[in-house]
Amino acid sequence: MSAPLSDAILARIDSQSVRKMELDLERLPALLERLGDPLDRLPPVIHVAGTNGKGSVVAFLRAMLRHAGLDVQCFTSPHLHRVTEEVTLSGGEIRDAEFARHLLRVEDANDGGVLSSFEALTAAAFLAFAEDTADVLLLETAMGGRLDATNVVRQPALTVITPIALDHMAYLGDTIAEIAAEKAGILKPGAACVAGPEHPDAVAVIEQRARALQVPLRLAGRDFTVDPESGLYSGQSEIALPVPGLAGAHQWRNAALAVAALESFRPGLLPEAAAGLAKAQWPARMQRLDIQGREIWVDGGHNPHAAAAMAGALQVLPPKPLCLIVGMLDSRPVTPFLAAFQHLRPLVIGVAAGRQPVYTAGRPHPPEEIAFAAGRLGLEARVAGSLAEAVGIARRERGAPRTLVTGSLYLAAEMLAEAEPPIA
């Protein structure tokens, strides 16, 4: 479950790289021009930014568009098992050899210049998309928006902003308003924007940006809604939606945002395309595994907003004792994350966060810090030296009737890889 050719090239680029995480749009446009400007050969682009729900919204859009018979490309990050997961062509995940060919072109065109590994990855993805034939490209930002590498796209067909919360504060700002300003940086004149359920401070910033650019803006709650009980979506039209293929009450909101985006992008595809919502798949987002009779949930959420969504999804399940296996990067605050689960009274087991891609900033929180934070919240806590040990502790301490592995996509990836057979 690896991409050895692509991994080797990215590691080589990273060894000569700038800081592992840098927000800068100065270098990439010139590099893409030397590569023949693949941006001019892309299909219509739906550009997606936000803090939580980006991957789920992209998964819902892809499922609906494919259900309607369209060929869809996707660029998402980070990956779970191999870097090629981040680039989906119309025929599926890009092959390692093909992606490595594009990365070598990027490396040659860069000619030893300053370049981050994520910029290289993004440039290679654009080369791959330009060679492929598709009807639409779903382009997800990695961090922020204004200075994200994906924001070199000059004229998207549509922009989408998922719910904004406090995350990546060292890079994006200390307040919701500051972070929203970064996310809203993907808005472009001539491309409508659709935004999900947002904090009032985020709404104010997004509205101001849309007015300044004269961009049509549709907001969740104001311009479209969904009733999870009936599945009735009300927007430019009324549609009965199927139960989303991704688990959790919060996925109704993500599904509604995806439907609203599709309404704005190509309204003639509805309501037929909406049936695709039930087929959506996105690993490590409240994904259930049944391993040797044990109920194990896996979710890569890593901020308090995501934790609240997970806790809400668990709360509606039949009551059982709960174990949380938590691994987080030191760029994420532990206490607010755990506080979202406090009312469920879980046993918390702290572990390391898992292996990270080369371009990711931060190091794992020591498991002892996670356990200490849990204890401060009045929760029972343990420490494990590995994920396997943590699963064993959960089984011994409480019989592990329900376990959630969370706090990091990298820890989630490790859990999926250890499943038998491995979960892709």
C-alpha cells in the first residue's frame, strides 16, 4: 500500500526543500509556466476550502457527478496510505509510475530552485489533470485558501467553503474571522460561491469578500436547508435526498452543501444526481470496522469542531461503554478536543499520532500529555506505546464494546492498515 516511485522523488525534493509547511504563491505560477501552463488545459474547476467537511463535500460531489454520468477528477489531501490517493483521474487513482513521471518533469523544470514538496505534488497533479479528459475537477485546498498552492487556479467555475473553525492557527490566524479571511481568499470574480453552516464572524468575512468581488453568494440556512428527519432539501428547488453514504448527523449538512454546490454548478443534473449521495465513500470519516466482533470507529478529525460532530454521531447510537484511542499532532490543542466527548465518559488511551507525509508540519503530542489532559477533564486515562497496544488496553479495560480511533488522519490510516484485510 505505497507508491515507491513517487515517494522517492518527493523525499528527494523534500530533502532540498524550504520549511515543510509554507504558505507562498510566489514560486508555483512561474514553475507552471515553465511546464507549459497546464492550468489552461483543466476542465471546469470546483474549488473547495474550509476547516471541516472538505473531504466529505468532495466525496458527495464526486458521487453525485459520477451518478449523473460525468467524468470527475479530484485533488485531495492528505493521503492515508500512499501519495497517489491525492490525485484521482477520470478512471480512478493515478498510477504510481504515471505520477512519478509528472513529478520528474516538475523536478527538472524547477532545476534546483526553492520548492516545497507540496508545491511539487500540486504541480504534478495539474500536469496529470491536464493530460486526462474529464468534465469537472474537484480541487480541495490543503490549508487555508488565499496562499494555498491550489489557489493558482485563475478562474474556477465555482467555489465552496465548508464550515470554518479554529485550526492551523499558527499559519492562518487566531480568530474565526482571520481564518475565514484566508479561506475566502479562493473567491474569484465571475465564480459563484456556496458556503456551509458558518460562525457569524465567518459569515461576515465571506459576505464582505463576496461583495467586494461582486460574487453571487449562497449561504446554508439562508439560501438552502435540509431536514435530516425527512431528507427534504430546500434550495433553488426542493428535493428528497437519500440517506447519505457517510455516517453521522453532521453529514446531512455536508450533503446539503454539496447539493447546493451542484445546483449552482449545473442545476440540470438534479434531482437525478442526488441519488449518488447514498454511494459516497470517504475513508476515516466515522468509518465503522467490525474486527473479531469488536465495534471500532475510525475518524481522522483533529479539532474541537470535528470532535463535536463525532460525539454527536456516537450519542445517537445504542449506548455502550466507549474507549477513545487518541493521537494528535502538537499543533492541535488536546483539551478542547477531548472536552467534546466529556459527557460520554470514555476511557481515553493516548498514543502517538502515526506516520506523517514529508510536507506536514508538527510532531505528535506525547501520549502522556493526552492522558494528562483527559485526567484534568475527570476522564479515566491510559497511555499506550503503540496503536496495537492501545486496542489491547481497550479490550482488557472495558471489553471494548465500542472504540473510536481519532485525533489524526495518520493514526486513522494506521488503524485501517492494521485491519484484516487492510482497509483502503
